[in-house]
Amino acid sequence: MRGAAITGSVSPMDLFEAMRCAPTSRRFKPDPVPRDVIVRALDNARFAPSGGNRQGWRVVVVQDDARRVALRDLYLPSWREYMERTGGARILADPGELDPARVLGVQRANEYAERLDEVPVHLVVGVCLSDLAVTDAELPRQSIVGGASVYPFVQNLLLALRAEGLGAALTTLLVPAEAQVKRLLEIPDEIALAAHIGVGYRADPWPTRLSRRPVSEFAFVERWGEPLV
């Protein structure tokens, strides 16, 4: 595996380029993804940090047709509820005079969900609950800290897939169906569902750079509100 050629358009050394052009991909070619490519991406992603270096992440790679259909069926109820809650369903029903780019984005996201079984590879990411150090569990707000021991791995994996020339879409909409997903994939009780990543060769051209807020809008120096740049 060491020294294996990178098959995508991004050099493994060109990290900043990968970070700037790794979009959510929702349209994929039907081409199968070789298993060794997935293994290589996982092999590189595993160097992510985690609390106490416990490396609690676990991944089930799903390519079987029937299981992909089952995952789609478990995904869709949460997706449709999300569309109702966020107004996406109204946009699909009556795009009217809305920004065409926004409408297209909602349409693409909906097509991805409705045809999730056609995505060549599904990566179901879980985490061993006993490996998490949840330091904000007692605070009077929603806990978020536990994810720090699994989501750096997920981001590493997204970048590794991009370096292999693979598109990916990260969502958490399978999590509400955790019990059913765990039965389907025979995941043990001590593993919690953290993410679902759809993977395949991207059908659309790669963007050269994504649109994001500038540093000046979110980073401060010494105290909140004092611009860093």
C-alpha cells in the first residue's frame, strides 16, 4: 500500500487544494469503486486525532444492492421530514421566482436522497461510546464535544476520498434510524451511529474553489468582535 499511486486529480501533498475543492457530491457515475481505493482512503484517514488516541471510529462499507436499497428506505423518512422543516418541500413544489441556483441545489439534494440506492458505496460511520470523553455533558445546553473524537476522522476521510478522485456526501440523516441501521448491518450495541457518507466517481466537473465566508467574518483576536484580519 505504501507508495501506491494516487488515482485522482489532487496530489496527496497538496492539502490546501483538496480542502478548497472538496464539495458535497450528489451526482455520481455508475462506475464501481475498487475496494483497494476505499481501503487506501481509510488507511490515510485513520491518522486523525481523537481523545486519548482511543480511535473509537468504526466503518461499515456497503456496496451490496439490497443493503443500499434498505439504507435508502431508512434514510428517506428523515430526509422528507427535514425537507418539510426547512422549507425545501415548498421550494420543490413551487420554485416560483426563487434564485435558480438555490432551487437547483434543493433539487439535487432531493434527487440524491430519493436515489440513494444508486450511490455506488455507502460508508456508515459509527463510534464506540466508551471511547468518548464528553466533557460538556453537564452543561445546560446541547452536548457537542463527543463528536470531537469521531468527526476529525470523518473529515480526514472526505479529504482522502477527494485525493482519490472520488466524490462524497456527508449526512447525519440516518442517525434517527440508528436502531434499524444497526440491525441491518449487525452493528453491536456499544457503537453509536455518527455519519453516513455516499461515495462514487463524481458525475459533474470538480469546482476549482468553493464559496465560503472570509476569515474576517468568523475569526476574532483576543476578544469577541475584534477582527483578526
